[in-house]
Amino acid sequence: MSEAHFDDDIILGKAYDARLVRRLATFVKPYWRRLILAILLLLGAALTELVPPLLVQRAIDGPIATRQLDGLWPIFALFVTALLLTFAMRYAHNYIIQSIGQQVMVDLRVRLFRHVQQLGLSFFDRNPVGRLLTRITNDVDSLNEFLTQGMVMILADTVLLLGIIVVMFVLNWRLALISLAVLPILVLIVAIYQRFMRATYRLVRQRLARINAYLNEQIGGVLVTQLFNRENQSQARFAVLSQDYVNANLRSIVIFAIFMPIVSLMLAIATALLLYWGGQGVLADWTTLGMLVAFVQYTERAFQPIRNLAERYTILQAAMASAERIFGVLDTTQDVRDPEQPRSLPQPVCGNISFHDVVFGYHPDEPVLRGISLSIPAGQSVAIVGATGAGKTSLISLLARFYDIQQGSIRLDEIDIRELSQSELRRHVAAVPQDPVCFSGTIASNIRLHNNAIDDVQMRQAAELVNAASFIEQLPGGYDHPVHERGSNLSIGQRQLLAFARAIAFNPEVILILDEATSSVDTETEALIQEALVRMLKGRTSIVIAHRLSTIRHVDRIIVLHKGQIVEDGSHEELLSRQGYYHRLYHLQFAEQRLEVRD
């Protein structure tokens, strides 16, 4: 795979982007009181940490220097109080900020999921499922880390560092200058470290994206891998990708392993300079021993925020990149939108469908349907046939308004479906796709789809109507039988019958769409489905897409599509008598079936 496939996943933004932070703030806004409290607690803890070195200086220069040890007890009490206050404030801060982070994650995930569900199918045509899962899981986690360990902690570290510097200069400006003598060198080292880590982090993200993409392909295609005995080659390729990922991580470890000792070395140099020149100051009486000890402690504490700020650079960078990707999804506009003032269908809905000069293409410059004009009276059952790529599925996708047409109009009871809300339109339409979709849960939950308005009686009646009850009642637990992910513990035929039961349980008033519902089932199941179809189509405006022409003799009318245009329209007998395109399709398929029987 080329690196271009992973550009969206390895994007690296600025370490701080004010525009993105403002947008993130909208998710934090409902919890602003708790956030302010958390910040105040953290700042209070940072300022409280400035107290112990001062108390050590007082103890050394006071009771210890004058050998009046009784004076140590008040200082000791203040020292312990400062430590306890720091502990309490940090504990409270961590609890509050983590709880805010978790709630913001929930809000963001729900918002993302709701937005994704409202997008048209064209969005999912462009975006792989794995990428969307990454947005809702990994990228949201990165923003949680940004909230809990990023900006707030950076603010606290900055306040602590500035507080230490101010206190040092207030106490003794000479010792302060000595302590901070190595600071310019340290700032340069941090800048170099961040530059190297940026390049390394990009490499790590790229290698991880490759592993994720490869895993997605291999797990999804494990049947093909095993069928052609390519397990060893697959494992070898995965080992190479994994080693590349390890090497990228080792590079970051090496950089970090160099950076940390250098910071420690700078601290040692600063301490050595402080002890040497500060010792000279003690002897020259421009400072005291207690002051020198306090400055040694302040110097050590000053290096910790600097260390933290360098380490949190990667957190900020990852968070800004994740925010860019998340808001990229949230900013995706709906291709299919409801009108500002949607119309309502007249009651009762009859089910008259008409296509008027419909032109549609998934890419506007490559039309799939070319000037389709078609009228289907209420209650009529129509089959649509044609070669692969003729536009059959596109036609019914437009009727359910999964896509919007580029030209013409589609009308339901003389109302343009673009004037209706999508929910109003789909309330009167039910579809059974070629590849039936099942969800993890039970048989009952797959029929109801969590619609509590469908009671047990309606559910069982729907299953009986489509001949699904016979196999359901033989399963352990019947309607409470567990269904695994994607219905993997059910046969294709059973999943198809469940899809039929679901369509009937939701009681579409007028329109029923069946997309090659018998294309992947055995002969016995096909017979059950055919029997169910006769019941399902009765009294409903129905559109059936069929691959097997022998399964559509019971429909009122057959429409033949070829290269996005209607080439024939009539009953089975009429089309056969014309000896046109349908006649050729039928006899070609009949010849194939005779060959299958011979075999």
C-alpha cells in the first residue's frame, strides 16, 4: 500500500491551534464550573509546592542555626500541613478533571455517532469503516488525554515554573541568576527534542496506520487466505509491518532516552554551579546556608515543569491532529437534506410512484441512470431486471432517497420526495437488501430493531407470514436465541428470512423493495421465500430486483434496464413474445440452469 492511503491518519497539526481549541471548548462549556474548580485546585497545589523550600530555609537559618530546636515544631507542623494540602488539592483536581474528561468523551462520541448516522450513503462510499471507528474511539481518547493531561497541566506547570522563578528572585537575585544560568541551553535542547519527536511521531503514526489497514484486510479476508494456503505469507508480511512499527517506536525511545539524561545533566550542572558560587556567597555573607539549601530544592523543582512541558508536546500534537480529523467528520454536510418546511403525504397513502426524466450518477459526470421515466400505479408489483451495472439498485436507492438525483423528479402520490422529510418518506417504505444485515442480540431484537411498538404478537405474525417461524422455533430459545455479530451463526437463508420478517414487522403501508432477495440462497429456502413473497407483495406497491428471472413470474410487470435506460416494459409473457433483450436474458439463464442440472 502506498503512503497516500494513510494521509488522513498521520496528519500532524500544530502543537496548539486556537481555532480547534475554541471548538473543543464548546464540548467543555457545560462543565465550566467544575473545570474552573479543577484549575483553581491545581494552581493552588502548584503554589503550595513553593512553601516547603521556604520552610526548610527558615528551619536551617532559624532554630537549627541558633540551636533552639523547640522552634522546629511549628515549622514542622507547617511543612506537614503544606504537604497534606498539596495532596488534597491534587487528589480533588485529578478526580474532577478525569470525570469531566470522561463526560466530554461521552458527549463527543454520541455527537459523532449521531452525525455519522445522519449522513448519506455517499459518505460511507468514500470513508472506510475502520477510519470512522478510529475517529469515534482513538481520536476521542486523544482529546480526553489533551483535556486531562494537556492544557490544564501545562498551565499548572507554567504557573509553578514562573512562581519558582519569582520566589527565587525575591529571595536572592544572585542565587536566582546562578540557578537559571543553564536555562537558555535547556530551552534549546527542548526545541531540538520537539523537532525530532515530531518527525518520529509522524513515522510511528504512519506505521501504525499500515498495521491497522493490513489487519482489517486480512481478518476480513481470512477465508480467502486459508483457502489459498497463504497463511505463512500473510504472517510474514504482518511480521515485517510489525517490525517497522517497532523500529519507529525504538527511534522515539532513543530520542527520549537521550533527552532525559541531558535534562538531568543540566540539573546537575545547575546544582553544581549553585553549590560552588552559593557556597562562596555563604562565606562572603551575601546569603545564608538555609537560603542555599532552599535554592537547591527550588532548582530541582524548576526542572520538573520543564521536563513535563517537553513530554506533553506530543500529547498536544496528537490532540490537535485528532481534533482536526474529528471536526472534519462533524463538518461533513449531509448530501441528502430535509427541506426547511417539509410537506406531509395525504392520508391514507396510496403508493403511486413515478419517475420523471431521472438522471443520476454517483459521480455527476458519470451518470448511471439516463433519463428514466416510469410510472408504477398503487398496489402494482414490478420487477426490475438487467445485467450487472444496469442501474437496478441505484433506482431503488433513489426511491428511498439514500441519494439525491441530479436531474428530474421522483414522486410519491404526486409529491416530489425531496419535499418530504426523510423520516416521513421511509416510514412508508421497507427494503430487504441483497446482503441481509443482522445485529448482535437476539432473533427478537433483530426483527424489532429495538422498536417497542412492535409487540410479541406482531413479531410472531411477521415471522409466520414470511416462513421464518419454522426455523426460529427450532432454535434453542426460539425468539430469544442469541445472534452473533453480523449473524455469523445463521445461514444466509435464515438471515434473509429474518430481513423479510423485519420488513413486515415494521408494516410498510405502501412500498416494499426487495433487492435480489433470493440471489444467495439454496433451492429449498428459495421456495420458502417465493411463497412468502406472494403474501408480502399482496396489496402493496412493490419493486423487486431479481437476478434469477424464474423467480419473478408472479409480478404484474417487468422492467428491463440496460446501461441506465429502460429498454423494455411489460409482463413476462409479453416480453418473451417480443424476443428482445429480456428474451435473450431469459433463454441465456435458462440454458445455464439446464447445464447446472446436467452437472
